[in-house]
Amino acid sequence: MKAMGSVQHVILTRFNLPSAGNESYVREREGWLKGRVALFERYCLPSVAAQTSRAFDWIIYFDPASPPWLLAWIAEHAAAGEFRPIFRAQVSLADRLEDIAARPGFETPAFLITTNLDNDDGLAADYVERLQAVEPSDQPMAVYFANGIIRTHQAAYFRVDRRNAFCNVIEPWEGALTCWAAHHDKLNQVMDERRIDGPPAWLQVVHDTNVSNRARGRLISPRRHAERFGRLLDDLAEPSSTDYMGEYLLHAPQRAIREAARAGTKRLVYAVGGADGADRVKAAWTRLRHGHHTRH
């Protein structure tokens, strides 16, 4: 049965919320915030500004203890109407719903759509439009666009990820849980899920301060996706026939071997130490890779 009623769509982004564990070591590095601002302005912000549907609100959460230069930067973008900043040390479900309802002119909707967007990633121009075409139901539903693009400094890769970080939840407003109800790959434990195929809907950026993202997938031509991703891919060169051959014969098999090794190690760590043990191993590995410096 087709669900009826008004729909409110909100994109939720964590910018520099205080966090414990593995990611905290990266967040404390010198220059992390300035690098994060650069990535946000290069990928995330223009991808949201380019959406073919503008019927959404964008809430970005910031650390109340952010430095003065970042507060000035936030104020400038907020004044331009590009996003709605909210400062919290922690964000509970009650906080999220309160913040969503605090939008000027807000009217209680029948249904809520929430989308998680990391501040260093981007969306295809029709992401919001495609998502809003999904009919809501009387039960919460996690929605994933399975196909996306992973880009590195040099190349773009087509990636199929059936429970990716660009998770969405469509649900009745009454009793809403939002897309942060669970980790993006565990939302199926608290609600039904739906996967949507089709053209790439998201762009995940691999850069020097990634905690866990890495190049995966099939090498592709960035030019073929320029219409939907605009300038997010415009600095990448077209792969040559030599690049494709090297990818097929060498790089893709090497990545497959590394992924299999990582998966086997992860299963072993979870079997021995559980989730806490896995977090300790990730934290130790992150310290070795990035060092542990004081954040400015």
C-alpha cells in the first residue's frame, strides 16, 4: 500500500564530534582539522550544493570546543545557508530529533528520511532525488544505494558495497530512530533493509588521514561519470590501456589478496577478543600508522 503524508529529509554529518577509541588518534594529529576543512570544501560541500532536489535540511555536528578559526569558518558557511551547524559533545537519539525539529518553520511530518554523509565524501547529483522517490512504509527501513565510486589521488574505482556508510533510513516520524540508530553495516539488526542498484550514487574519498577506507573495486573512466559527479572527479586523468592492463593483471589481484588477508585476520581477532579486542587492535595499528600528536 502506498504510504501518504508529508516527508522531511535531513542529511546528518559529523564534522569533529569528540570520539573515543581508534579514530581519536587520527583526530588528535596536528593539522587534522584544517585538512578536514579542505576535504569538505573539495568534495562534500559541492556535492550537496549540486543536488537536483533541494528539499532537504543539512545538519552538521561540531565539537563545542572547536578552535576560534573553525568557529569563524562555520559561521561564514552557516550565514550563506549552506548547512545548519549544531554544537554538541554527544548526540543522543533525543538530541537528533530535537535538532531536526528545531529548523525554522518545521512542521511535524508523517515520515522522516535521514542520510549519513561523512564530511570527506560526496554524493552523486541525483542522490537526494533518487532517495526521495522511494516510497515510505509504516515500518523503519534502511536504504542503501549499493553502487558507488572510490577515488584515490590518481584513479577512480567502481565499487559495490551493499551496506555502505552512505546509509539512509526512511521511517514514520513517530518513534523515529534515524540513520544513526546503529553502525551503517548493522542497521539490518534493528530494521528491515532495501538495496537499490543503478548508476553510482556516492563517492568515497581515500586520503592520507583515512582510518579504514582504501582503494577497492574496478578501475573506471572518471569522464564517464562527470555529469553526475561534476568537479569531484575532474582532476583525475583517463586510464590508459596500459593502466587497465596493469590493473587487471597486477593491482586488482594484489588488492584481492590483501582483502582476503584482512578479512581472515578480522575474523580471528573477533573470535579471540570479540568487538573490544578488535577495537584495541585497530587503535594500536592506527597509532603505528599515524603517530599520536596533539591536535591544534
